Amino acid sequence: MDARRVRRLRLVLLGAAVVVFGGLYLLSGGFRSETNRALGILGRGDVAGLRDYIVSFGFWAPVISCFLMVLQALVAPVPSFLITFANGLAFGVFWGWMLSLFGHVLAAGVCFGISRALGRVPVEVLVGRAGLESADRWFARWGLYAVFVGRLVPGVAFDAVSYAAGLTRMRFGSFMVASALGILPQTFLYSYLGRQAPQYVGLFLVTSGLVVAVVVVAAVVRRKRRRKPTGRVR
């Protein structure tokens, strides 16, 4: 199958997913209510409430956790570790860790696929030009290792890395393996803290916000310096 047909198939699958989700949201009051409720809990950073929400689904709780991880990656402007904290609180350290690892990798794969199907311009709208350009430079320098390191460092925009990787020639399988290995230590730490010390979630939110702010400011300053004309020495 040639590249054009593959791209067309990706667009069709993505369009079908959007239609299904959008149709459910518009036509099903229950689905709309649950989605809005989940987004509200994520937006408040309420780990205990998020734990209760996930557990309330009983047998389907792990599926809901993974759905929330993907939903967070696509539409909710909050750190994904909130769900990892909640998973540790709900399922214990080990199973919360395993579930969070799977959910993170699933969300990364979805973002990667969306980016590869849509191309750069729509991704810039989703991620922002500054964040995407920073990721571009990171990938240009380090390649696949950028995914691994980006997953290891707390506060680095998880979704921006996934979207940016989808715009490169990186193989999907290699991307998924690097993502899984990189996110492994973080998910264990957050699952452990979620189970043992959920009160630290506020500290992690503040720390992540500071890291993101520093990265954005550094990117803006660097961009302005590059655009600044340099005078000739006579």
C-alpha cells in the first residue's frame, strides 16, 4: 500500500472516530454528562474524586481509566500524572502502575497517530507553535532518544512530544517502545505516591506548572534572539 493510501486510510479512521465520539456526545445525554463530569474532575485536580469516579464503574474501572488518559491527552489541559495518582490510590501501587503505564502508552499512540494523519498545521493548533518548534529542535538533535528522555523528565509536555514525533519519519513501534521505557519510572513513582501520599499532588501540580512556564519562556526568548538582526562589524 502506497503512502497516499495509508494517509487516506488514517484520515478515514480518524474521521470515523471523531464522528462516533461526537455523535455519542451530542445524542446521548448520559455519555455527555459523564464526559463533562470527568473533565470537571480532571480540571479541578481532585485526585480523591477522580479515584472515586474511576472505581464507581466497577468491572469497567480500568477501561475508564485508560479512556480518561486518552481524553486528557486530547482535550484536558492538565498533567496526566493526576490519573496516575488516582490509579495508585484506586488499584494499589503495582496494578495502578501497570494500568497507568498502559494508559500512557495508549494515549501517546493516539496522539502520534492523529499527528501523522492530519499533518503539521492542525497539530500546531492543538499543541501551539512554540511548543511544537521546541519539540522539533529536540527531535532534530536527538531523534528517538528524545522520546525516551522526554518521558523521563517530569514536567515535559507528554502530548507535545507525541504529536511532534508523529510528524517525523520515526517508526510507530520504535516510538511506542521508547515511550513505554521512558515513562516506566515516572508511573511507578506517581502510583506509589498516589497510594502512600496523595497529599503531594498539589506540589507536583505547582512543580509541573513551573517547569512548563520555564520551558515556554526559554523558547520565546530564544526565538526572539534568532529573529533579532545582527549588525555588521566594520
